[in-house]
Amino acid sequence: MSLSRRNIDTGTTWEAMAGYSRAVRMGSTIHVSGTTATDADGNLVGGDDPAAQARYAIQKIERAIKSLGGELSDVVRTRVYVSSIANWEPVARVHGEFFGEIRPANTLVEAKLVGPQYLVEIEAEAILETEDAWG
């Protein structure tokens, strides 16, 4: 049996230019790319508020997972990158708002992000109970 593959794109210019998808589902596993607080028009959401940026990024991740037949409760791993370690706590608190009951494995590190306006980037992996939850 071969696993089916489905890619989800948000239509940003970066996806086509850099050759990646917002999320990819193979079988029962969903991988979500590093996600920033950027809306569909390429505008930053949340300004200089790391918690607001984290909240928007997680909501964007949730939409991608749902579009591939999953739920946020299927997330088993997150990786959080902050541009300044000083922002770890507000970002971690938002992560806890969404994942406090789910409790995926998690890593949070300081990293240089794609631009100085980006304070946080988050990626996720989800595993669904069955491969055929979506057509």
C-alpha cells in the first residue's frame, strides 16, 4: 500500500519562490512548515507583540491541519523559534493556551528569523488516528 500525499498552500509568494507548502499530509501524518504571523496579503499580524504573533501563527497552523482532515488535538510535536529569548514566556503562555491539554512534545529556541519584524515562528507535526480521515 502506498501512502497518498496532499499539499496545502496559502498562496503566499514565498511558497512558490522557495518551493514549499504550508502543510503536507502523508498517510496519517501532517507536517506544518514554520509559520509566522503573516496574513494572506503578506502583512504582519500582531506588530511588536510576541504573544499576538504566536496566537496568529498557531491559528494559521490549526487552519492548515483542519484543511487536511486533522484537529489541533492531533498535534504531537511543536517547534517554536523566537527572535529574542526575552520573548520566550509570552510565547510559551500562548502555546499553553492552545496546547495545555494536548501537551505535545515541544522545543523552544532563539533563532534569527526571516526578518526583524518577526518575533516568533512555529512549526507542528500531527498524527491522525487513521489514514482515510480525508478523501
